[in-house]
Amino acid sequence: MVDTHIITDEVMMMTEPDYKEMYLTLFRASEEALDILIAAQRKCEEMYLAGGEGTAQAEERAGN
């Protein structure tokens, strides 16, 4: 019977993941996603303010 739990030196020589680079990659992507969401929110706020009272009156006529 062969022992399947034997670990060879080859397996132990594997390089460890670069956790710092993994963290930085995720952090940069998170910051980029937040920047996109903030820009979209600002654009929508500007669109809403540019609509002024005309938008509010249109909503009242539509029953909203």
C-alpha cells in the first residue's frame, strides 16, 4: 500500500503568493470603482439641478 500523504521537497519549493501586490491590486480597483460611482452621482445631481422647476412640473403632470 502506498502512502498518499508523503510531501516531497518539490512541493515545498513553491513560491508564496505576493500578498502585498494582491492587496494593492484590489485596493486600486476599489478606488477606481468608487471614483466612477462618485462621478456618476455628481453628473446625475447636475442633471437634476439643470432640470430645475420644469422637471418638477413635468413630474406632477405625469402623476409622480
